[in-house]
Amino acid sequence: MNTCPGCAKNFEHTGYAHHLAQTTNPPCAAQLQFSGLFSESEDADLDGLAEDGDSDGLDGGDADFTGDYFGYYDEQDLEWPDDDHDELPLESDGRMKNPVQQDIDGGDDFENLDNSDALSQPHPERQEAEAPLGHQPIVEKFPRRHAGAPVHHSRTTAFESYKNILQGAENVWAPFESRIDYEVAKWAKLRGSGSTAFSELLAIDGLREALGLSYQNSRELNQVIDQQLPCRRPRFKHEEIIVADEAFDVYSRDVMECVKALYSDPEFSPHLNYAPERHYADADKTIRMYHDIHTGKWWWSTQAKLETKKPGATVIPIILSSDKTQVTMFRNKSAYPVYMTIGNIPKEIRRKPSQRAWILLAYLPTSKLDHITNKAARRRTATNLFHACLRHILEPLKVPGEDGVAMASGDEQLLTTGIKSGECPKCDIPHKELGSPHFPECGIKPVFKPFWLDLPYTNIFQSITPDVLHQLYQGIIKHLIEWIKEACSEAEIDARCRRLPPNHNIRLFLNGISHLSRVSGTEHNQICRFLLGIVIGIQLPGNLNNGRLTRAIRGILDFLYLAQYPSHTDQTLDIFLDLGIRSNFNLPKLHSFRHYVHMIKMYGTTDNYNTEYTECLHIDLTKDAYRATNHKDEYSQMTLWLERREKILWHDNFVKWCLVGDLASQERSPPDMDYHRTIKMTKHPTVKPALARYVVGRNQPGLSAVQLEREAAHIILPFDTVATFHRIKFHAIDARGFRDSSVTVDSVHSQPSRKDKRGHTIPARFDTVLVNEGDGGITGVDGYRVAQVRVVFTLTTQATNLLFPTGPVKPPAHLAYVEWFTPFQQPESHHGLYKISRLMRHGERLASIIDVSDIRRSVHLFPNFGAVVPREWTSSTVLELCPSFFVNSFSDRHAYLTIV
């Protein structure tokens, strides 16, 4: 037990170390240099403990196979290592034996394998905290059951009401005459070229008659859409806002009608959240769980306030997002859209632009106010213009916000709050003290009448939520990359970027990153995935300790990935505090870190309100709309184009309803951060010796290594070629249990070098994977091993029947020949990554044949570059030339959860 002289509190040894590392109390901080707790090595170990990765990963179930089939190959066509590669014998259940244990049993010696650091759960705290995230929560409903209950039941659904309005509704395709008539119209408005090109297409002699179209050109099609299709989302209106005696054009919709349109949309109604809930990770209800907005504390407390005034009222959280965007590349033309949605729609629906859960609410003025010469006056006028426009647009919310309304179910933060640039929109700490825990005076701009002033149940400063895109990727990560470029040689950084091995989740910057300009948030996201790997061991000016740099980068990356968890508990949120991110840097976006835990508890996880999702709306609702105009009086054309597009999309859902009927509603569960996957294939080496051992192990489980080798020598394979595959694809299954084959969440390549159509050689690519050795769980690396896939193949039915006539276990449909890396040891202290190397025996790489279903996912490896990267390495050869690697736990969010 240790007693801190600064605060007189008692701590265990580890707790005392954490206390001194994280304290902001000056007397406690003064004890740090006298404690003796933080020598360089121990400090590194402590940081490694605090930063260790998590698990909670894939379901590990059987994967569906869809083949990328490339035919048959003779062995002599495959340029691969000799047949004397050592192979792994199998366990009694047909899986391969652990090569380390097998070697111990057999008395052989592995090269580059140190058993003194055998893997034992290195950092159990984080795994223990995140274990509940993969399980169903204990749900506590709001105590008053009538909260969110329907006032009355309507016998007419939204689709039935829509059908009653249509003319000739007995025709499924009405107001179009046939399926072809409707499909061509839908293509023209959603996928087709411009209206002139479409009219010219229909003008081709005989085309319209052959297709049986009811319209002759784009103008007639527009008339059908405008006059005969009902409008389910409100129309835009053009108004003028007067600010400083000047009129500004605003195109907007009625915000209450937008709320009703979303709330009554039959696509969303089965999934809406009507009342708050408390989710718990334990049966004792002591550990809260947060994910959707209705699981946060804000909704519960707001519902409790409403119950005293309007019992049974339903809370409809309105989420607004605004951001100015460029609509042209060269003319500097911009638009200022405002998007809105409601928090009752689950986040897994809201964050997908294709679900259309966001509505374009308005286009704000984009005037630069160049006629105002004084810069301070111009900034004040711009701020007041913004607030005047939004005050007018949100005016319809005031009365319903107080009295309620019947509803049928079916980096703008500074400008919004009105605070000065560089100030925090969440607390009153001054700009010069953003690195300090003390909170004196606040700085507010002189806004005439903020738009949020009269809105009920609105605290604008509490409503400003964390923004992962702008605060982290475009804020902290942007600064971090600049600091690294200043601290390290840019030439060395770029050389390392060019020599990273390829992976499905890694974008290779073959020209380096030092000269990038106008880097987007997506590119910063991609750089984050390998940033730690390129600075490990890099030489710093003055021979400074590289460990301090890697620990700092690891800490920031840990925060970045933890902040994007789709589900949190009180325990996982404590990890934010355990990271101990402290800094005296005067950066508003670094200061914002301290608000994340509170806001997640209030409004759910950050994917509820991350502007990364609304940034995608700029393409569909602003840039594409602008391109469809003649660039003259563009906003009137843009709004009309959007209205027609929305009508077609809503009508398309109606047609599907007519053909299929109502879909059965599915019970939703909180995101468990597991990937449920499916598969796809590739090509490769001399596999006969390995296959012979595999056949013996399947047919005669339990043989010793010597017996297996003896029996394998007598196996005769009844074929000379095998069918091989060049790629394995993993498709996603979302939180609602639906498989989306259009999204490839991961892939594994296994393909020899080849020539393209121009005769250029495309280098071979053989990816590394994480393999389940038989006892791997859904979290952590225990029971897993890294291997490099050399070939994926399948046997014919005839060969299978001959080789496995009476086996106890049915052989798998697809097999993989892999070369092994050493087992996971303890992670390195400074950066927390696992170090591995090729598993060798008698100078040869240890190899084996495995079931493809044992491949959990692809895994990316950082080469151990050392102080200076060898110039003979390339991206395509580094896996063969580099002697040791670090396993990349930042290649994607799932890898961060898995490789702990």
C-alpha cells in the first residue's frame, strides 16, 4: 500500500503509478520525480498497460462461399518453394497441432522462438471491460408505460393512403402504363444523364414505340412526376431574410412537415424508438450500456420532465447538421445545405445515406458580404445572418415543442453557439487555458438574437456533440502528422510508406504522405491505420528516445478508436480516463477530448452524431443537384430536381410494397461489434506433401508426429492438378441480421505474379491472416496465429471420396496452404503491438494445410524497419525480406477490437 504525500490517499502500487501519471493536483505531480516509479522501462510498461487493445470481434461462424474461380493449374506452373517445407501434424479433431507444442513434444528446436514470454492475457482489464459489449443487455423500460404510446390507432397505413391518392391505382405501375414505362422513368431520374440527353434518346425513331413509353421526352416525364405523383415530403419555398438592411435568398422547407414525413415513413416506422430505456451490461444493473440516443441520459431526463406537463408525450429529438461545401472545382462556387433527421430512427439506419433518413431542410445564403469592408463587422453580419435564417426556419418548432402535436407513425459548432473562434463550445474555459483544468470567463460573440433562444427544452451548449471527423481526423490527426513530419525525416517517412505490405484495409501511399495537400478526412482515416507502424524505431534528431514518440501516438490512436465504438459501457468509458491524455498544448480540438465521455453518456455513442455520415449527403443532395442545373438561378432548379427525385424514390418503395407487401418487423439488438462473415478465393504451390499429411491426420486422428510422417509417405494422390482460387472475400451482416453482399468488409489475396494487358509485370501478392488454431475466442489473440496464405484450393468430389472414404469428420470444401509466423508473445512496451517473425525449423519455413473456415480475418503487418529502412525492400517483397514484423491492430476498427 502506498500513501501519496500530496493528497494523503492510499493506493496499491499500480494504482499509485496511475495516480501520479494522471494527476492534475500540483502537490501530487511534484511527487512524480521522487517516486522512483517511472524509470524509462517501467514507464513504457505502464503506457503499454493503459493502451492495450480490445477484443469483441467476429462471430467465428461458418462462412458462406462464393467463388472467384480461376480454373486448374499444374504444379510445374507454380513457382513456389521446394517440397521439403515442414508441415504441421493434426489434432484428433482434424485441426493442426500447435507447432510450438509439437516441437516441445518432439524435442526439436525452433529458430527465432522464445518460449520464455509465452502469451498470457497481457492486459485483462480492457478485455474484461469490453466483454459485455458482445452480449444482450438487461433493459429497463421507462417506468411510465404510456410514454411514447399511441394516442389513437389509424386503420390506414401510409402506403394505403398513398394508393388512395394515385389515379388508376388498380395498376401497380400507375401513373405509368407498364413496368418498362416505370423502370425507364426511374432510371432517367435516378441514374440517367441530363434531361437533354434523355430527350434525344427518346427521339430515336421507333425507340419509344418499341418500349411502349407514355412520354415522348424529358419535359413530359417531368409533368407526370409533378402532377400525378403525390408529394410525401414537403415542397421547398423561396423566401427573403433581411439582415443589416439587405435581403438574402433562402430556400427551405417546413421543419414540422419534415419531422412528420420522417416519423410517418413506413420504411422507418417498424424501427422507431418511442421511449427512453436504460440498458445494463449486468443482471445487477450496476453497469450502464450506451449505444442509440434513447439509451443515453438526456432522453430519460427529458421524458421525466415532460411527464409532469404532458403525460404520455413522445420525445422526438431533432438532429441538425450544416456545413458549407464547394460545388465546383474551379469557379469557387459553394452551397450551404442544412440537413435534419430525428433521433427516433436507429443510428444504423440514419448513418446510411441510401436509407434516406436525412432530409435536406434548407440552403442558406453563401454571400461573402464583400460590400462590408470592415472585417470585424463582416464577421458579425455573417453570424447574425446565419442565426436569422435558422431562427426563421425553426420557428415552427416553438409551439409544438411546448404543447405537443399529433404525429402519424409509419464545423458549424462555433457559428451555431455564437462563441468566438478558438473557444470551447461546451465549457467556459478561455482560449489561453484550453490545456488547463480550470474554467474562468467565457467568450461569446455579439449575436442579435440566437436562433435557439426560444426553442423549448434546448440547451445549445449541451446540444453540441463530439465530432469525430472534424475534431479528431481533421483536427488532432492533422496536427499529429505535421508534428511527425517536423520531428522525423520526411524522406524516411515516405520511404516507409512505400514499403508497407498491401492489405484490404490499408491504402498504400506509394508517393509518401509528406507532400499531400488538402487532405480529406477519409485520407486522414487511412493514414491513421499505419501511422504508428512507420514511426516505430525511426531515428529522431539528437538521438532522442523514440519510445516517447510512439507512446504519444499510441495514446492518441487509442482515443480515436475508442471514441468510435458503436457501443459503450461505464467500464469502457473509464478506459478514456485511464489513457491519461493530458497536454498543455493550446488546441481547442485537443481540449474537446475531455467532453467525450460525458456526451456519450448523454446522447449515446459518437456514431449517432458524427458528421462523417452527413458529409456524404453533400454529393447526393447538393453537388449532384448543382450538376443537374444550367448554373443559372441554380437553387430553384436544384430544389425542383430534389423534389422529383424524392417522389420517384418514395414511389419506388410503394411499388415494392404493392408487389411484396409489408415486411415482417425484426427485433433489433444493440450493436455487439461482431462481424458475421461470408467468403471468396485464389492460386498456388506444391502442396502434395502437406496434403498427404492432412489426409492422414483426417483419417487417422491421434497419430504421433513420427507415425503421421510414416503414414503420409504411403499416400498416393489420385490427381496432378487442383482447382485454385485467387481471393477470399468476407461480406458483412449488419446488426439487424441482414447480409449485405455489396459490402466487402475484408478480403485475402493469394495470387502469383502475372502480366497485364500491356505486358507489365504485376507483383505476386500473398496476404497474411489470423488463423484460429482451434481454441480461439471472439476476443483477444489467445488461440490464434498469424500465417501467410500461399494457395487456396478445392478437391474434386471423386478425389475427396478416394482420400476420405470413412473419415470421422467431413472434409471442408476449401483448403488453404499457409506458412506460419511465431506465436503471439507479450506486446512491446512502448507501442503495445505484438512482434512476430517467420516460424522456422531446420532452416525451412513451417507450413501446413488448414480449413479456409479457420481463417478469422486478414491481418496487416508492419515491417520492423529499424532506424533506417533498407532501400532494397519494396511493398511487394517486404514480407519475404523483412526478418520481423509488428501486428497492426489499427488496420480497421474490428482489428482494434480483436488484436488485443
